[in-house]
Amino acid sequence: MALLDSVKPRIGIFYSDTGKDAEVQGMIDAAKEYFKNAGWDVGDGTSPLAVDAIVLYCKMAQSTDPLAMINHPVLMSFIAQGRAVVPDVEV
């Protein structure tokens, strides 16, 4: 399932509309860029932690002043957790 399909119902969107899908995809892209610029590359956003962080970012983007999101403690917590995850590396 695409990330868009995972995020939409969790932010209260239960229908398909080209315009709304584009709006949500824009929020997803902004979330990925936000986390990447903070030092956590969420990649394709399919890990459970990344999905939760992206959903939270999208929920906040719907109702929060953008300046309040920059250093929001909950988003910072997700970044710290994401950066602490050690990827599987084959030796």
C-alpha cells in the first residue's frame, strides 16, 4: 500500500479526490524533507516509526502554525528515535 493510502485515513480523509490527494502528498513530501533536513532520512517512509512521524507531521500541518512546528518537542522526539535506529547491515 502506498504511503498516501496509509496517511489519508489517519488524518481523517476517507475518500479519493485528485486535489485532496495532491494536497496530502504535498504534506507527505514536506514531512520527508523536514525529517531529512533534521538528520533523519525516512527513506520511502514505510517503517512503522516513519509512518507515525509522517502522520503526526501531516496532522500538525492541518492545524498548527508552521513556525510552531519547526522545533516541536514531539517531532524532535521522533527525529531522535529515528536517528538512533541502526539499519540492518550485512557483513
